[in-house]
Amino acid sequence: MMKPYIITHMMESVDGRIDCDMTEQIDPTNSYYEALDRLECPSQLMGRVTMQMHYAEREPFVAVDRTPIGSRAVHKAQEAEGYVIALDTHGKLRWPASAYEGKPLLVITAESCPKAYHEALTAQCISWIAVGTDQIDLVEAMDILYREFHVKRLAVVGGGHVNGAFLEAGLLDEVSLMIGPGIDGRKDMTAVFDGIADSTRPATLLRLESFEKVGEGTLWLRYSF
């Protein structure tokens, strides 16, 4: 199995929460994006919730024909040095454009996703990958990204459950963590890594590689595995 070098890059409060509105309050500077540029990852990946918040249409995609695509499949609409990558297991997101921030969109779904969704993406000149029976097989998806889309470095930039899934799958090479000078404290807010169901899972040990102060009192930490 081949895969990109994968870095999760997140801004959090002192208590480890990652709500975007909150983190923008505690560090209103551009330090998060400046740090992301320094990670030199031409491709960035986000989960469905984050993509819905920043890029997708408000109304969901609804397939009239729910017949699943039913097997591993790949469609490359165009070759690029970097992609904006969305995880959308069941094909819920509708897209107003095929590229964002100068990079083509690439959508990853499960094989249970309706074939009609992939046909709609193809019609919009959007690349896609269908892999994993009912849930996205992240390991195989990363192999496809590396081999067929030539993604060598990838930043995972949202959110906590996506980070948890990549951690659980053993796919992360580095954690880039920005701790803003503020506390959230609200009940049931998502943490940087979240959603792993195995309550017996041991802690994952990291090695501190660097730290520096950026923005308005934000601490930028970089860890390797």
C-alpha cells in the first residue's frame, strides 16, 4: 500500500475544542493559513460537515434512483498538482463549482453511494473515488490518491471525527496543532480527535518536533508519530 505523507493541521482552544466560530474569536489573525502554507501540502482534505460549511450548496443532493455504484471505481476529471478533497460517504453534498481556490475538487464516497451521484459529479467535471462497501475505506482511498492522482503530501484540515478516523486507520504521519489563547468550555463540543468507538484504545504517543509562537499568542506545535 502506498499513500501520501499525511499531516493533520488544526486550530484549537486551550481545552482542545475546534469549533470554527470559536477559534476565529481566539485568534482572528491569518496565522492558521500561514502555517498551512508552510506545511507545503498542495492537497487538502475535509469531511462532509466542514465542506458543507465552507464550499457546498445549502440544499443536499437527492438521488431519484438510489441504485448504488456497487464497486470500487475512480474517475479523474483532470490532472492537477493539488486538489481540494471531500469525504462524502453517502453522496449528500451538491457543488456550485468544480474547483476551489484554484484547485480541482475531488470527492471520495463509499460504494453504497448512489451511482446517480457519481454521474452528477462526472457531468460537472469533478473527479471522484468510490471505495469501501458501506463506509469509505480510507486506507485504499489514500493508495488511490497516491497512485492515480499523484498526491504526495496531504493536509487533513477538518474536522475531529475525520482526524479520529485517520488516526484509527494508522494513516497520519504528523500532527500540526495550533493552540489559540482562549477557552471554549461548552458541553459536547468536538475535540481535535474524536469519534473513536473503542474505549479500550491506548493513547497514541507522539514525538515533539518543533514549537513556536505565532499570531496573537497562539502556540504552533508539530508532532511526528
